[in-house]
Amino acid sequence: MKQLLFSICLIGMTAAVPAQDYSPSTENLEARELFRDMRFGMFIHWGAFSVLGDGEWVMNNRNIRVEEYKRLRQFFNPQQFDASKWVDLAKRAGMKYITFITRHHDGFSNWDTRQSDWKITNTPYGKDALKQLSEECHRQGMKLFCYYSLLDWSRSDYQYETGITGKGTGRTEKSNWEHYIAFMKAQLTELLTNYGKIDGIWFDGNWDQMAGEPGKPAYSKVDWHYPEIYRLIHTLQPACLVGNNHHQLPKPGEDFQLFEKDLPGENASGLGNASVSGLPLETCETMNLSWGFNINDRSYKSVKELIHYILRSAGRNANFLLNIGPMPDGNIQQEFQDTLARIGQWMSQYGDSYYGTRGDIIPPQDWGVLTQKGNSLYVHILQAGGRHYIFIPGISKKIEKAFLFKGRSMVRFKQVQEGLFLYLDNVPIDDTDTIIELD
Ligand code: GLC
């Protein structure tokens, strides 16, 4: 149903870019390049919803009334939560940043906010998860982004009357938009003042207020006050990167462009048809089919599938944000841990052909992708399929040598005006990725 809602509200959406009146600070521009260099991050969906083991949309999907849903406050008691274990896990997987749910659509705040009682410090657990995570990230040199939901299924000031979702949560009081905007600004101010350096804010939920008819430009039923909100963020922390999962071209004040379960330009998920901007790009994906902990979901993606997704993103010059949904006790299920460890092993061997690279050098090819760092091009052959050679179009710079990334043995090639032939006859094919470096 979620998918359907998205498709309905996105049909006919055009990507008009309003005049750019935002000039990012030097710190911000530097942070963008660092962001690109990092390439790989961990998304963490966790909160009161985790208790029900049915994903982060459970409140909406089962039409749970606010007062009843808030009973979760009594059960959310993540005694096993250990920020150092989470950061370690991300580090060992080769991830360079964490994007943590500070407040999802159910409105539960994972920090000790002063703006609401519906928060982690009012559970039996009683501690501020964001505090612990931010301190640990800073200690271990892990960058930290905060996911922040724009929509809210539990507050009555949120303009739920015109929202697409959260209709069945029993709200009757009239909404108060200005009050809600002030609430969000106060919360964002807390996030950006009480937790040290925050590397980015990841907004989500804009789509809840989209409307439109097929063939006509879509429009928003509310004014989100983005210019004001983005200015607030950049004033508090100029280097903080703002991204918004609105599935449209970035708006002024945004510093990176997000794609959800989709490679930039591919538009395969049905979640958006946004064109690709020149800003840093990021795509996010789940390890099974769920973002928040889902006790039934056994559809795990294989290590190879995920590495291919990671590389295909890099080939399109996008970061990859891989999600885990920790369990309500704070532990991370073994299946995720195992897969992440194996991705980490791959990264420690081949990461040089990935971190710090740029993509979008040539269009993605049926055999794989190309990444570049300085004078080196890395050919990632993801699908060798018994070929004797591959052709890389559009290589105009003179290639001096081609060799296997692993073992450094030379690979035969022929450069012509249209590109480069790489001969694979004597190349040992790696089922996950055969990497050939061109200098
Ligand atoms: C969607 C979902 C949300 C999830 C997000 C991650 O917007 O509503 O549950 O957090 O995607 O990309």
C-alpha cells in the first residue's frame, strides 16, 4: 500500500528548480567532498516501533491509536544497547558514517528532547541513545547524520488532516501548522547544539503532503518552511549537510541528493522520478526488505548482491547507505552482523578501488562499472559471463598499463579511438568483482 501511495502521489511530478539563493559555506563545500570520499554509510532504523517487530510503519499499517501506541513507552527498554558495539560493527563493515533515526514517523524521539514527552528518556530505559551514539561516533571518528521525519503520526499539531498517511491513529483535535513548524525548529536546534558535530540532517516524509493529478505538476499541501529550516541548520552548523528524501530535484539549501532503494537515474523503485543533480548523491537500501526490525523478514540480500549494489552506486557517483534495524533490546541480529563482516572483509581487500573514487565516468555497462581516483581507473567487472574481452567506451586519455588489482599481474588491452578493449583470457574471474586497474 505504501508503494501504491507513493506512485499515486508522484505521478506527473515535475522537477522544477527554484532560483538558487543559497551559497554554501567553504566548510560545507569541503564536507560535501569528504562525504563523497566516504562512499559507504550505515542507516539505523530503531525506536519504540522496534518493540512490535513489524517495521517502522506499524503504527500506520495497523491503525494503532496514539494513546494505545504510546504504551510502547513502557516496553522499550534496550538493555543491550551498546553504542560502541554499533559503531564497531559499522567500522568493521568499512562504513564511514552512520545515519541514525532520531525521530521517525511515529514521532518517538530517540534523544532527551525538551519538546515532547514521547521520548526514550521516558521509557524504563531512561537514557539518551543519541547522546551515547554521538559520543561514541566522535570517539571513533565515525561521522554522524540524523534522520528526522517531517511528518508525524502522533502529534495533533501536524497537519494530519491533509496527510496521506497516519489517518487511523485517532486524532481529532484541529492541527496547528505554525506550532508544529516551531516544534520542529526547536527539536532541530537541540540536535545541532547538544550533540557536538552533526555531519548531516536526513529529512523524510515530505511526500506525505504531496498532491496532484496525472500529467500536471505535483504540489505540496503545506509550506514546510524549508528556507527557514535549512538556514537554521546551516547557521548552527555550517558544514552540516542537508538532504531531503522528497524524491525531487534538490531545493536551495540542500547539500546532497537522496535516492531511496534506487540507483540515481534508474528510477526502478517507483518511489520517484527525480533527475540527477550535480550535488553529492546517496542511495539507501535494506539488508532484507525492512527498514525497522521485522521479525518475519527472511528475505536477506546476499553479500554479493549488496557488494554489486554498492559498486553500481559508486559507478553512478553515489554513496551507499546500508540499513540495519536493530532489535528492541539493542542487539543486532546475527544475519546482519555476518553479512556486514563479510562486506568489511571485501572492503579491507579492495576498498582502494572504492573509497575516495568518483563515478559517472561512463554510463553503466552490462559487464559492470568504472570508478576513478587520480590517474587510476578501476574497472569493476561484475558480470564477466564467459566473455573473452570487455569494451570500455569513451576512454580518451592514454592508458599506459592495465593490471589486476589483486596480484598486480598485467592485463592485455588495446586502445582505439572509441575506447579500450580489455582481454580477459588469462584473467582469473572473481565471481563477486574482478577489478582491473588502468593507469
Ligand atoms: C521511506 C519510509 C521510511 C524509511 C525511509 C528510508 O520514506 O517512509 O520508513 O525510513 O523511506 O529511506
